[in-house]
Amino acid sequence: MTYIIAEPCVDVMDRACIEECPVDCIYEGGRMLYIHPDECVDCGACEPVCPVEAIFYEDDTPDEWCDYIGANADFFDKLGSPGGASKVGKTGYDSPFIAAFPVSTK
């Protein structure tokens, strides 16, 4: 199990969670942030600093956002496991689920 980022982050990407993450496992896509499931140590440091309350422990993800569990994992199908988000920077890529999501006017 790991933490995931859900819909409230789409087109927001506040990045407070990135600053708080002690293991550098939160990666920046084009439209949202993603937590690497193999790099996350389940510390939970990211969850309370998220201003839009988009971060959930996988088992606690609200039913309406369960598709984001797969979207987080799918993001890393292409990226792999580079061993730290700071090495990669902003990818400009999103999982297909997020790429198909209507553009927000938030």
C-alpha cells in the first residue's frame, strides 16, 4: 500500500507535498502530481500539508476517486523508477486517465 493523489490536485499542483516528502517520491506530471508506489515509505508527511486535500492512503481513498489509484500507478509505467523526483523534474506527461480528464477552470 502507498499514498495516492486524487482529483483535487488536477490542474492545481500546489507542490507543498513535494517540499515535505523526505524521500523525494512525488513526481510532477503535466497536470497533476503522482506518488511513486515503490519509493513511498508511507510516512504520511505529505497528506496534512496538501491544501486541496488530494492525498489519501490507498485504502482510504474515497470511492469516487478510486480510479486515481490506477492513474498514479499508470504514470510510472512510462517513467519507471528513476530513484527520486528531483532527478527527473517536471515530466509534462500524465497517465492516460488524467490526460483525458477535462481541462479545469479552477
